[in-house]
Amino acid sequence: MENNTVLFEKKGQVGVITLNRPDRYNAANTVLVKELLEVLDHVKDNDDIRAVVITGAGKGFCAGADMAEFGMVSPEEGRDYLINNYQPLMQKITTMPKPVIAAVNGTGAGVGASLALACDFRVMSERSGILFAFINVGLGPDGGGSWLLARQIGYSKALEYAIEGKKIDGETCSELGLCNKLVNNDRILSTAIDWATALAKRPTLAIGITKLDMQFALNNDLESTIAFEAHQQVAAFSSHDHKEGVAAFIQKRVPKYIGK
């Protein structure tokens, strides 16, 4: 990336994305969001990348919006910024047809919490945390944080954390289901990459379909979901990996998926 606010490295079939403003605890400004969108587009279109890890440089995952920039805008400019920047960012992550793992080193606060929750999975330590810090500066959630948190832990608990503005530590995140793997602090990134590497060997097309199915099911009834799944299954039925999976099952061998 031109400004190096976002770093990208390919490790095998895993794309590792690093927010790189450690002096600001990776607070999100216009440049960082722009570069993150560009990297996500690259990852989505690269068939050699079959799983993604997002992490932060230094001691924090993402401290939220950089108030040195965001605090200077008018209310109307702030509204337009949230819609024009955070909406496409979260959409690109949630609709990524590949598994996305957040390696949450330190705290994801504000929109950094939304970013972590938009990922499919989270690897954390007891020192990690999710913090809906918006209320602490007189704001409501943004970046889709209210939608993401409420659907993952339920309305009442989500509202409690959102209006009290207290950090949800890694252990509590694990108990609530917000954290998929709780590990030692020095193993957050390596664990996320190892997990992503294992997921990259799975049938990527089917993973993308499963993500869409789950997201559709959140907002629709059973009958509609069954129909949606059936339409999605057409692409899976005709895929190489489906044929390989069936052949491997019949031949009693380990399947070799190629992600297509």
C-alpha cells in the first residue's frame, strides 16, 4: 500500500492483513480505510488466497476512529463518512467468499470492535478485548456494531455492554461466544494463521456459500432459507470440490480440494 497504513503478506494460501498505525493503536482514518478496502478487493479476487487473517501492528488491534481526523467533521459530514466508508468496509468483510479470522491483539474499540465482529472468527487472549467505546464520547455505535453484537450475544446483553462502555475481556468474550479460540497472548497471530491455513485446505466455494446461507438465515424464515440454500447449492453441485469430496468418500481417502 502506498501509505503503508495497511500491510499485506501472503503466507501459503493465507492472506495476512495488518493495520499499521501502531503509534495511534491502529486508529482508523480515511487513508487506512481506503487501503484496507483495496487490500480486501485484492484478496477477494485472488484465487490463490483461500483464507484471511486481519490483525493490528503493535499493542492494539484497532482503537476505533481516529478522533484527530473524525472529531473535526460536521455532523452531516460524519454521517456521510460512516455510510460511504464503514458500510462498504464491513460489507466486504462479511461477504468475503473466504473465511476471515480476526487476530485480536489488544483491544478492538469503537469501529475497531465492529471490524473484529464483522470477521467470521476471532482469536484472542485474556488480555484482548472488545470495547464499545462510542458511549464514552457521547455517541451511539457505528460500523454496524449494534447489528453485529446483538446478533452474536442477544439484545439485552449487547445493550448492556454498549451503554456501559466497559471492555469485554478475552475470557468473557470466550464465554459469550465472541471469541472462538482463547490462547496465550504471544500465540494470537500464529494460532490465527495456523487455523486459516487449515481452513484454506477446505472447499472454499462451499465455505463462501455457507457464509451466505448463515447470513440470509439471520433475517429470514425457515421456508425462505430452505429455498435460498437450494439456489445456492446449484453452484456447489457443479463444483470440482463437490465431485472430489464424493470421490474421496467412496474411495475412502482424504479429499484434495482446490477451492473451486
